[in-house]
Amino acid sequence: MIFKPRRKPGVADVSDLLNNPLVQWQHKYYVWLLLLVAVVTPTVIPGLCWGDWKGGYFYAAMARLVFVHHSTFCVNSLAHWLGETPFDDKHTPRDHMITAFVTIGEGYHNFHHQFPMDYRNAIKWYQYDPTKWFITVMSWIGLASQLKAFPDNEVRKGQLTMELKKLKLKADDMKWPTSSNDLPIITWDSFQEQAKTRPLVLIAGFIHDVSSFMDEHPGGRHLHSQKHWQGCDDGLFRGVYWHSNAAHNLLAMMRVGVLRGGLELESEKAIPPSQRLEIIRGQALARLRADAASKEHHGIYDGERRGEAVGQWDEIQGLPSPPLSTGALDSGDEAGSQPEEMDSLRLSHN
Ligand SMILES: [Zn+2]
């Protein structure tokens, strides 16, 4: 409003409006129509009918004008300040019922900015949006046609993105097991040696120090004596994987090392239930890409399946096909500060 934009907006094709005589008539007499409809009519009706010229002028004309203008322009203030951002939070528009009532149906502004071509302002039929209801009813009786609605599948993707973002923030607020990349790699001999001095447990290739937990486990200390645990990885697998989600999550927090050559069993069993939904950011993604490229180069993946075509698919999708990490959420400090850089999610095999 203060500065003129340097670039003029592109010319819109309004030839249909220019050729519509009714629209042209309104355009030509706009100011006179405005005065007649907004000021003269609401003043004259109470004046002639019950002699209240002043009341008509003040309440029906001027007060209404002020009220309607304020509520209309709330779309540019209130609707960009109050409420939720269920579809996208890159910009300021928000959805809120109060705004919807104040603006007579323009309150679902986050949706409107995200999907401006949609004839609806609020997507649910019951959300207060009289214009949408009116247009819908008109379409039922054949007075409106070709209503434009954004594909539902894409609308839901927007919602999912925002829900993931919320989950990411929640996850960033928690403590997570040390990533397998950051754990020391321990040889079998060293593990045996250290297990003599503290209660170490080997499960799924991870070495856990269970000293903090020994007395709290139901069944007591004897169940977890070193003799019972140590070295019987395979046997423990059956036992451990009957445990609850909470037990797996807790166990993962006790990881202190990775057994050299012991991570064959990694994959889904090594990922605690709480980390199955993995959300990775741009940086982590780049790291994964580099990782995948180098592994592919060294032929770690099955060569036959990953020929030219698969390589191209990777580029398009931006993700390596098999999951690479052990399930660490990559929720380093950088992850928390800029959640909007979140790029995608991965679900572990399960
Ligand atoms: Zn807006």
C-alpha cells in the first residue's frame, strides 16, 4: 500500500467479464450504486416506514458499513494470527472458528492460502463457511457447475506433513539411544573381558550395560546374572523379543557398544519401537545419499537389483531404497532448531 511494487502482476484474462453486459453496467455505475444500496436504501426504509431517518442512517447504513469492513478485513489480520496451521506453516494464515464467525466463513484461512482454487474455505461440511454451503446448494439445483476442489489425496498429504512435524517436535524433546554410528565397536574378546567387571548384555549386536536396571527387572537380579546373559545372543533373542515396547525402548537406552561383526541381526529388531517412525532432515538425507552412493559403488547392495534403472529411481525419489541406519532418529541439536527443513519420513521394515 505504501510502496508501489516494481513488477506489475501479470495480465489476467477477464474477457468474459468485459463481454458481460450486466457486469459492465455495474462497473460503469459503481459509485452511484454504492451510495444507493449502502447509504440511501437503509436510511430511506426506516425513514419512510416508521419515521426514524437518523436511526436508519446511523445504524442500518454507517454502523453496518463500519462493522462489515472491520470483519471483512479481519481476513488480513485475525486470520493471519489466530489459530492452527493444519496444512502448511510456511506462511502466516491460520484456521480458527472465531475468525470464521467474525468474517462470515473466511476463517479457515490456512486451507484457503494452501488451496486457493478450491471453492471451499473450510474443508469439512460442518465447518462454518456459508459461502461454501451456498455454492454447494446452488450446484445441487443446477445453478452452479464445475466447482473446483483440490484433490483430497493432496490435501491429506499437507495435513500429514504437519502432523509429522508435530511428531518430530515431540521426538526432539525426548532422550534417545546413542546412534550405532556413535557407539564404540568392541571385539568379542574385549567384550568378554569387560563383562567380568560389569553386567554387560549382548542383544542384536548391541552391548548393553544393565547395571542400572538389574534390581528393577521383574524376576530379580538372578535372571540377569552374567552367566545367564553373557554370550547367549541367539537364545536371548527369543526371550527379549517377547518383551513389551517399553522394555525395548528402555533396553536401547542402555547401549554402550556395538559388537564387531555382530550387527547382522540389526535391521528392524535393533530399532526400538519408539523409533520406528523415522523423520529425517535435509542434512541427514544428504548423508544417506552419500552413504548409499558409496555403498552402491562398493557393491554392497545386490548388484542385480540395483542396475541403471534403480539408480535413476533413487535420484528421482531422493532416497536410497533400503533403510541404512539402525533407526536413530537423527535428532541431533540441529534437528530441533529448524523443523521446517524436514524432508521426508521413513518407516522401518515392520
Ligand atoms: Zn490471507
